[in-house]
Amino acid sequence: MLPETYGADFLADAICHMLDECGVGLVNVLAGSYGSAIGYEIARRYPGRVGRGPGRHAEIRDADHMLILERTAETADLITRFLAGKPLDGLPYRRSIERVAPAVRLAPSPER
């Protein structure tokens, strides 16, 4: 377990370090639940290594945190469509889609 002082930035750096050690360059980033913050941080900190990345938030109808275990067919279809660049519109199991963007970090103001 990590100390609470380690946040999504540390975990994003750790994942990218692991990818470097494995010789993996460009990756598609798909994240859910608490991993979403890490996925957005990877896209923000390492935009050049993200092929398809966080930018859409999709909800499946009548789903909760057990989605991956209870709704495997819908989850697999949604992931496959995302990774293949196929449209997510009109899916009978989908509730909503939102386009989102990571927050832009502003440069620190110069000290006076």
C-alpha cells in the first residue's frame, strides 16, 4: 500500500517507467473508476506516448462498480469499440457519453 502522499502523478510516472523498462512506446489508455485519474495524468504528462486516451466518459445503463464482473459482454463491446476507433453512438446499453479533457496546468507565476 502506498502512503497517501503518493498521488495519481506518482502512479502515472511509475506506469510510464514500467512501459519504458518493457520497451513499450505508444499505448492506448483506457481507465475506469479510480484509475481514471491515473489515465488522465498519463495523457497530460506524457501526451506523445498516448495513441487513444482518456477523453470520453461513457456510462452503461443500470451499472454500478461491479460492471466489469456483471456486464462483461457490454463492457467488452465498449472497450473494443473504443480501441478500434468505432462510434459509441446508438448502443442499446449505453446511457451517456461525455467528452472530457484533463485540466490544463498553468505555469507558476514568477516570484516578485
